[in-house]
Amino acid sequence: MIRFSFLMLLLPLLAQAQTAEEIVRKSESLIKGTTSRGTYRMTIVTPEYTREMEMRTWWDDKADKSLIHITAPKKEAGNKWLKIGNEMWNYLKATETTVKIPPSMMLQSWNGSDFTNDDLARESSLEKDYTHTLLGEEDINGERCWKIASVPKADAAVVWGKIYSWVRMKDFIASIAQFYDEKGTLMRYMVYSGIKQLGGRTLPTVWTMHNKSKAGHRTEFVILDAAFDIPIPSSMFSFRELERGN
């Protein structure tokens, strides 16, 4: 009983000892792992229409490679995206053609969503390209969170001028992320919800991106299933796999 009480007193002190870099690293690792495989449903909501699709994804953090395979709806099934480092290629099943996404298109919408091509190509760069500062603590939806400011390093070729993140202190689960342009204008924000056990870990299974520059626009990702830290053959991240008709 004495040991338990001492541990309860010690836990808040251990939490406060976390650096901003450690918090960002642990929070990102929670939802990505060293490798991962998952099935997602993406819903794009605009004032004019709602569009839904499903996809399978494979990710290798160390190799900085990923593959996205659209499985529904039928007219888009078979379209794929291959990311290797900061480069990306798109395979279109209908025309059986592969197109490299040029740098001038990296800020364009990814597949009509509120995410950009750059979001996917630079998915692993938050820790590498930004300097993180722990600003303090705030309550988000009844949970105590660290608030972190992330600003790009001088030599980093990134889109955002600043990112604010709120991460739950008790389990490193992300709550909110706000993305600002170089002028300090809030352009969009992500809300993480649907926290549950999936793939052997507790994580947010619903990620909703709200577009502040387009009223009424948002994109919701729902993780339907996932596996983490699993072997993924390097052949999965190849042009042969990208252009394989399945």
C-alpha cells in the first residue's frame, strides 16, 4: 500500500519530466509504430456533397516508404499511391498509367480531401523538421494535456509556419493539432477521437481534419483495423506492386 501511494505521487513528476521532443516522438510512435498495415474509411464532407472511400495502407517508418491502395468505391478501386522519402507516384487503374507528383502539386488536395499530397509525402517529418517547445498544460475534453508549439527548423522545406499540438499526459494520445501558415493564420485543425484498443494498443481511431480556409469542408479518417511493428516485405513499396492490377 505504501509503495502504491509513493508511485501515485511519483507519476505526475515523471510526466512533467518529459521533454517536448519525447512527447512528440511517443505520440507519433503510438499511431504509426515502426511499421504498420491498416484499413481506413475516408469521408470527405463539403456543403455540396459527401464522398466516401476505403483503402488499405502499408507503412515502413525506417525506410520512409508507404503504399496506399483504394479499394472502394468501385470506380476508384485499384488506384494507388507510392511514397518513397519525399517523392510520390500515383497509379490510375482506369488508364493503367503512373504519374509522378511534381513539387508544384505537393500542396494540392490529396484525392479531393482536406489533406494535401505534402501531408503524405512528409508524413514522418514532424520530429525531424521542427523544433518543439513545451508551453504548458491545458484541459481538453476533460483530459489534462501538454500543449506543444512546433516551428520549422531553418533548413526545413515545410509548409506550416507553426503547429500547436495537445497530447494527453496520461497516455501520450494526441487530442488536437492546429496548423498555421507563415503569416500566423490558422488554416486547418485536426481532432482525434474514437479512442479504443486496436492492433494491440490504445489509440485514436477517428481523425477529423477541419479546413478553416473552406467553410463547411472537413475530412474524416476512421481506422477500421490495424497491425503494428510487423514484417513488411520491401517489395510492397515497389513500382511492380504499385502497377499490379488488383
